[in-house]
Amino acid sequence: MKIMDEDGEVIAIASDDHTLIGGHHRLAVAASLGKTLFWRDTGEPVKLDQFFKHYGSSLRHTA
């Protein structure tokens, strides 16, 4: 599954269970800039708030 930013650019790749495979840094930068991120396949927003609260600053577990 691919994660896109507001401009439609793919910034990260995750497995079907939302484990990040690549793009950890780009995802963190986009999130810190307050960009809205979307799942490319469904168009649904990627919810990082719960992720950051649960896992802290590490993006290596799940999106």
C-alpha cells in the first residue's frame, strides 16, 4: 500500500497490515509539516495521531 501526500506524490510504502516498508523519513517530515496523507488505494486519510501517541516518534512499526 502506498501513502500519498496532498499533492499526490507517493512518500511511503506500507504492507497490507500498515507496517512501513519504506519512506520513514519522508513520512515523518510530511507529518511534521502538517500535511494530510492518504492511502493511495482507498483515498482514506492516514491517521498518524494514534500512531505517534502509541509508538512515540518511531515510524518503523505501523502507519
